Amino acid sequence: WEIERDLAVMDLATTNQQQFDPAALASWREEELDRLERFSVWSKFRVGERDLPGWDGKIWDTRWVDKEGRSRIVGKQFNTGPTEEAGLFAATPDPLGLHYCLSRLASDKRLCLLTWDVTSAFLQSNLKYPKVVRPPKEIREDREDLRVCHKAFSGLREAPAAFQDTQEERSEKELGFEYCEVERCFWRQVEKK
């Protein structure tokens, strides 16, 4: 993916609502574009140029979200109710399950708890079906300059479920963990004898 971009000189007035230093903001946005490229999140796409199996024909807008120290491109795929693909999903452990798990850990010295935080988690998660998005105007050539997303990112409704699926697949195949079918946030690694 090649794109001409000079974020240091672009007009930030319309998107720099919090009045960040323009040079810092440009740097944060450049880092986000590099992150999207590093994880192969999307590729250029123009309607009619090629067939895109699985695409539903919708084009979703994106926008910049800027916070001190980081900018992100987020999808504007609004939550308008349950969907067949993702539904309303949050990988959050049930309190009862968490209490049980902590109780077991406290009563058996052979057990241990492992937690992890994944940097740019959604960007590492494959989508089941391609999504087509219109990047923010600062980085697109014209209104028809689109991107087909191969990976999830913030603002896409199926991003949390895609991350959970990717986490399950990698944890099972690469780390030898199996997840609890009742509580998807709990995993165990069976000790091999």
C-alpha cells in the first residue's frame, strides 16, 4: 500500500478539536498509519476494480480520534442492534466465574493465573468478511479512494468478537491452551504427563 501523505502540513483545524500541538498530532497520526500498514489491516480498493467475495456492498466512514499521545482511525459502524455475525459482544468474565476462579487459585498452590494485554489487539484480528471503509479525508486521494479491511480495528462492530476468535485460535494452536466452553474468558493449559 503506497500513499502520499504529509501529515505535518495537512489542515488539522477540522479534526484537531482538542487543540493539540500540530506537529505532535501529525506524528501520532503517522504512527497510526504505520501501525495499520505493519499489521496489514487494509489495502486500497475502488468499487468495480475487482471482485470482492463476501463484501456486503456497504461502505463505512472512518474518522480520527485523538488523545494525548496517540491518534487512531476508528470506524463509524454504529451499533444499531444485534447482527447475525457479531451481535452485541464483550469478552468480559462473568463475576461468578471470576470469583470461582480466584477461589480455586487461592486454595491450590499448583495453580497460577496468567493475564496478558495485547498491543493493538484488534489490528491483529482477522475479519470473517471484508469490510470496505472510506479513510479520513486527510489521507485519501478523493471520495472514491477506499480501503478493504482484512483485519479489525476500533469502531467495527465485529472487532471484539474477531479478537476473541483470533485469541482462541492462537492460544489453542500456539500455546496449548483450551478455553472453557461456558466462560470464553477463561482458559487452562492441561499439564502433559
